[in-house]
Amino acid sequence: MRLLSNLVLLLTLAVTTWALHESDVGIVDWNKHLIGVPLSGSLTTAPAFHHVGNKTILLTATGNNVLAALEPEDGSIRM
């Protein structure tokens, strides 16, 4: 049982370790004026990618108490 819980923890951490490429530093800004700065201090509020049909969206909770769906390629707000 302990092995199974360690495996689940390892898989959870592996999924949440996506990051920007070094070449995108300073170019890609995830702070949107309308929604605020994403919360990343907890696994439950950290930005996460979700597949909806054939599209991918980025869901995130922000410091302004907003749940936002963003386009991962350009950061635009999805409706």
C-alpha cells in the first residue's frame, strides 16, 4: 500500500513539473491584467492543462479569486 501511495505522489509531481522553456523567459507573461497572477503555491490551485475536445486549455486560479481558462499558445482568455 505504501508503494502505491508513493507511486501516486511521484506521478502527481511529474505531471505538475511543466515549465516554460528558457528561451521564453521574459517573453511569455502569464500575468493577465483582467484575471491577475496565477496561484502556484498549492497543487490544487496551480495552473493545469486540460483537453477539451481537440483543444487544450490552461485552467488556473488567481490571486484575484478568479478561475480562468487560457489559451496556452498565446495566453488569451477562453470563453
